[in-house]
Amino acid sequence: MSSIDWTKEQRQAPLGLLLFAANTLRKILKAAWPVLLVLIFKESEKSKDDLYFWTAIIGAFFILAHSLLSFWYFRFSIVDNEFIAKKGYLKKIKLSVDIDRIQTVNIKQNILQQILGLVSLEIDTAGAKDAEIKLIAIKKEVAVELEKKLAEKSNIKNTVESSIDTDANNTDTTAAKSIIELSIEDLVKAAISENHLKNLLMIFGLTYGFYSQLSRSFQGSIEKYTEQGINTIQSFSIKTIVFIVVFILIFAMIVSIIKTIVKFYNLKLWEANNSFLLNFGLFNIKKINIPISKIQIIKWDNNPIRKMLGFKTLSIKQASSGAQMKKDQRISIPACNKDQQIAIEESLFGKSKPIFSEKIKTHPIYFIKIFILFSLIILSLAASLIMSEPILYSYQSFILIGVLELLLLALLLLEYKKRSFRIDEDILEVNSGQIGDSIQLIQNYKIQSIAYKQSIFMKMRGTATIKVYTAAGTNITIPYIAEDTAAELMNFLLYKIEGSEDKWM
Amino acid sequence: MILDNKSVSIDDLPKLNSEDFIPIESKFRTYLLLRNSLFFIIPFIGIIALHIFSVLADNIWLQYTLYSVVLLLWLYSITIVILGFSHKAYILRNHDIVYKTGFIFRTTTVIPKNRIQHLEIRQGVLLRIFSLSKLVIYTAGGNASDLSISGLKPDVAEKIKEEISRKIATNE
């Protein structure tokens, strides 16, 4: 392959200027859209047209200048064992990353980049300081070569030929083992069985945010419409309300189908050279390379509908040293069937049939504790509401509280019943869930530290909680198990960690 | 390289007996009492100021409540320190370091030496006056799993740090 002299400073592809400009424009629009909306919809006064014209011209000039300068001053190079990126014209920033510390190199392509034939390359590192370098506009070939160069310099050696071909359809899978390929049908199934209640709440949240932003820009006039809206709602019959609820649910379903398809279109997961390679997306094509050794926790989730359809959702958590878990570090695959689950676990753990111990359940006192805790929260909230609004002091309120308590009882009973763990020579499995089930799996030797927690009340009853800390930045809690079991579990895990010479990442 | 507990069976591992633990320096108790009391001086001064400038003159009950809340919190923190101090202890074992703390909510944290990222010795102004140090042990498990053992003699902290650093170096 043609070799690029990486020790010399490189700039991104000239066409990338457009991307820089688009990014700047996007940032401006994101910050200033309410103002712009007001300007557009306000009756225009002839005398001000000129002003707007010149503002637009000057704005465009600044965007152009800013993109040009940002583009020009963004340079990257590889010197010795460091990847160096310099950027900024007013405030100059030099980022340097020890190549050995690079965690993953991801290549992504959004729709604009697809048109321009460019890709972005993200370099994720482990380090106390969250260093992440993002090249947003480089040619595919350059990205491929850079990825290769970084892989060959770092001692990971996990980047492989097959990960390099950005065109998913031509992927050379001879050396690779395909594990998952999701069809549109799978995606629709996954979307339909999503938790729509949660999505609805999110939509309400977003609408509310949108509304408050709008009402700030338009003052008065919006409130008038809302008031009208509320009056109309009050005049609705029960039939209409049921209809509206059903309609909203269907709407939420359609939204999530579209969202899922756009995000996970043509998802492929395959294994090659000790890495999982993941490819998905309709407009934003993402290619992710997950070295198997860096996976810390995997989590399987299902809910009653998914159980019926026979699949689970997979989340993969990789090592991250930053205090905050980055969004990208949690990778999820919306649908996996039983065989795929087995295949993934086999690749990850290096064995197909773990020999687990008996499932060990949580002590009943755990249920009593969480029930009392949540009841206290509900009751004190209810009490303070009733005290502040005497109208609420009615038997309906008490029925409502009773119903809430019953719901809580049912949910927490499920939560208690589903809490358990079991252990294999190499793997710890922790089960939880309320309506759905979730299973977390971690390899014993990848645990970072362990805490044995016991309050004096727990000591009286002979129970303890084990908390296991992982390099994925999250911890796994095994609450309220018998003291002896907890001590035994801790000793066993410590024995496994301390006797292991394997790299945990 | 071969780890020496590779062939050891799990039953031979040292069990965590409380008599093996090394207690924290007893002057650290005085330090904690002083530090917590200093912490409560600020709100106390605030309330006294409110009293003197009679901001709350028309609500004498609120004033008394504030006094008693701060006083009770202060008493609570002192009680916890006095009762819980004997539970603060650590032990450096062949392959890990163990630290236990807490009175009502007791936690025993174990960090295997081969999972330690780096170590730090810190000494704040107040700690320096007591000529004590704080050893902070970082793992890749995130902030929540970082362990800090405060109230060590500076030379002890240094010794533990060296001991663990040596172990980390030979592991790599």
C-alpha cells in the first residue's frame, strides 16, 4: 500500500472543509434557532431587510473563516509512539495520545460524509484524562491506513483486514465468523417490543422542553393556544380519551420502528482476530471494533413480549477509565436469539457450557427493606401533597395511594424474586429485573475490586452485600446474601483475580 | 512469571480475621473530631450572626430549631467518629490490600495488588499538623472503587506505597 509519512503533519481532506462548515452551521442553528424562528415569522419591516441581508452575509463570512481556520490548524501526526493532534487558531490545543493506550479506533460515516466520500475516525483512549481524538473528515483510504498503523504500533494487534472495508456488503468474511445479521423483520420485532411507556415519557419530556423554549421566544401567544387546548381536552368524552391514548401508543410504536431501523439498519456482528466487529446504520453508518479482551460486562435483557418472540437485547460494556462512562462505550444490539447468545458467550468466555453453581437467592429481608423504603417515599410525598392541598383529602386519594402501594408491592416482590447470582470457575452471573429479566455476566478475573458491605442491622440478621467494581465504570451489586456465602464469594473472586495473569483489558 | 498463589487452593487463603488488622493511628481520631467540628463551626457562626442581627427575631422557634439541628448533627458526627473509629483498620496481604471502615454501615474493601493502577500519598494542611498521611489507591474501576486510607504515619504510607509499586512493576 502507498505509505504516508505519518511523522509529517497531515491535514484532513480538503473536501472536509464542507464538513467543518456544516458543523459550525449546525452549532449556530442549535444555539440560535428560537431567535431565527422569531425573526422569520415576525412581520418583516421593509427598512430592516437590508440589515438582515448584511447580517446573513457577515454570518456566512464568519462561518467560512472559522471553518477554514479550524480546518487549516487541525493537523495530526504520529511521532515516536504518540499520536498527536493539534487544533485551534485562537486557543491552540495539542492532544497527544500514547498509542499503547488507545482502546478502540472507530470509523463512522454520516450521510454528508457518504456523499463526500469521507469518513470520520475516532480514537478512544484509556487514561485518567479523558482524551478522545476525532478526525471528522479524512479519506477512506487514509482512515484505513491510519487504523492499520495504530494497530500495528499498539500491542493490541486486533485491527484486521475485514474491519477495514467500510463497504459492509463487500466485507471479506472468509477469516471471520459471522454471529449476528439482523433483517428488517428482526428490527421491527425489536422495535415493537420496546418499552413504549418509557419512550412516551421521553417524548413528553422532549415536548415539554420544546414548549418551554418556544414559550420563551414567543411569550404570551403560546399560552393562549395551550389554554384553548386544555379547555378542549376537558370537554372530551372517555371514548375520545381512550382513542387518543391508543393513537399515541401507535404513534410511539411507529416512531420507535423508524428509529430502530435508521439506527440499526443492516446490523452485522462478526468475530475475527479476537475482536467483535460491528457494522450498522442507515444514514450514519457505524463500524465498531470491540477487542474481546476489552469487554468487561455483558448484559442480556428481555421483557415478556421479547420472551414470547424468543430474543433478548444485548449490551456490551467496555473498559473505560474516565470517571464518566462515555456513551459510545456501551454498545447495544437490539435482538439476539438463543443461538446467537450462545455464540457470543462462547467467543467471549472461550467456553460453550459454563458449569454454574446453584442460583443463590437474595434474603427476604431485602424485599422488606426496599418495600419500606419506597413506601416511605410514596407516603411522605402523598402526605405532603394532601397537607398542602386540602381538596385532595378525599377517599379517592386514599384509594389511589392504596393502588400505588399494591403496584409497588407487586413490582418489588418481582424484583426480590428475580435477584440472584450464580458462579462458574470463570464467570459471575447476576440476575435482576422486575417485569423483564436482566442477566449480567462478568469474567471473574476482570473484576477490579470488591467491597463487602454490612450495616449493623444486617449483621444482626447475618446478611451482607457484595459489591463488585469493574473497569467498565459500573459496579455490580449482589444485595443481602448470607454472611458466609458473601465471604465465600469474595474469597473465591479474590482468588480468581489474584491468581490470574491474563490481561483484563 | 509465576504467581506464588497459583497452586494454592482456595481453603489455604488467609481468612480475614479482625485480629490481623492494623488499626489506624489513634491521633487520627483527634484529627477527625477536630475536622468535623471545624466543619460545623461555619453554619454555627451563620446562625449566631442571624441571631445577633436579629434577622429571625420574629420567629424564635426557627432559631431554636436551627441551633438544635446543627448541634444534633455535630453530636452525631462526633458519636460516629468515637464509636466507629475502632472499626477503621487495614491489612496488607500478600496479594491484596484490605481496608475496613464505617460504624452503622460497615464496608470492607479489598483491592488486589494486580489491579492497582497507581498510588498517591496526600497530606492536607490539617493532616500535616497531625503529621499523618493519606494513601489513595486507584484502580480502573472508576471513582467509586478508589480507596483512600487516611491517618497513616507518613513513613508507613510510604512503605505501603513502595511495597505495592514494587509488586505492580514486577507484574508488568
